[in-house]
Amino acid sequence: MTSSDPSPDYDPTQYDRPSVTVDLVLLGLAGGELSVLLKRRTAAPQEGRWALPGGFVRIDETLEAAANRVLREKIGLTGVSLEQLYTFGAIDRDPRMRIISVAYMALFDAASFARGMASGKNLGTASFAADGRMRDAAGTPLPLAFDHATILGVARERLRGKIDYSDIGFGLLPERFTLRQLQDVHEAILSVRLNKPAFRRRMLDRGWLVPTGEREPDASHRPAELFRYRGAPPTPTAPARAGRHA
């Protein structure tokens, strides 16, 4: 017997075995509002309610592998950078049994977010209301399954806490973007209107933005200048990204 072998006296049946799931918080901008992809539950418990895409972790896979499998099977996307958000383990969070959920978060630019919406089955989007609750396109509050409203609240606070000092907001933008688009991202996350001149001056002073020498195409008004995030390498075109590490 090696040092890594369990003791002969060890009996795993002495301990309860809670199940583990992963839930995905997939965020993007829709109609200028911070939105999330949801999937309607088709089975009990809480059948008919909207929920984050999720699934049980198999005994032979890592948490990251489970998250990517759920993303592939339920949303139809691959190659997305997922960041572990938080672990949710309230005893009564699921009526079926003791289930601990590890939530992952990813940010999408508008084109990739729309593509994820189109590729998934039975998917819908919901936006954050001013009070933090989720609402549909008509503004009607959505009752979410399990503790998913709590999970979304944690994701939103993560964004709000990091948006002013980190590059997290660039994950919601295409490779090339205007200063108006950048301000839209900050306003959607913070749920406030920002002073345009002050915001632009602050962003430019940080040295994060690189002028591309291009202007937005197909603009009905005077085309705005396009920038790119300094942390991203220049590319000859601006393809929509599947996602960026949050």
C-alpha cells in the first residue's frame, strides 16, 4: 500500500454524497441592456420556469469539462472562455436532494450573444431590471427556478465591482468598437447614465484604447471612429468573438 492509498479502515459509505452541478451565466447586451441567456425547464421540479443552462457533473469529468459540455449540448457553442464565478451550496436550494452548484460566467459581444441565442433550443433572454430582478422583453418580471436569481445577482455585482478598474467590460464588445458602444456597456452594467465628455476623457487617459484609423461602416450619421482594446492584438478583420475571459 502506498501513501496515496486510502486506509483499509476507510468506509466511504459513512459519508453523505451530495450531487454537484454547473450553471452557466452567459451575459451579453441586447437592446442596450445587460442580458442573460435562459433555458425554460421542461421537467419537474419547477417545470416551465426559466433557468440558467446547467447540468450534473459526471463522476469522470472535471468541473470545467462539465461546464463546457453543458455549453456545447444545451447552447451549441464551443471554444468559449468560462470563468468560475462562485459556488452555491444552500441546503434547500434544490427540492430534489442536496445539490451544490458551481456557477461559471462568460461575456459575449452582441453578435456572438445573438448567435448563441439562435443556436440554442428553447432559449430566451432576460434583462436586469433596475431592482436587479430579471424581466422579459415586455418588462414583465420573470420568476426564475431554484436560486438562479441569486446566482445572477452575484454575477451582476461581480461586473459592477470590476467595471471601473478592470478590462472586464471589453468582453461585451466586438474587436473594433466606438466610444459610444463602450459607454453603452458601462451604462448597462452600472444602470446609470454617464457624462459623455467625462467618460470619454477617462477612458482615453487610461491608455487602454488604440485608434484603428477606421470608422464605423453603414452609419446613418457621421461615422464614429473605431478603437480596439490595447490588450488585444490587431487583426485585419473584425470577426465576432465567441466570448472573452470574464
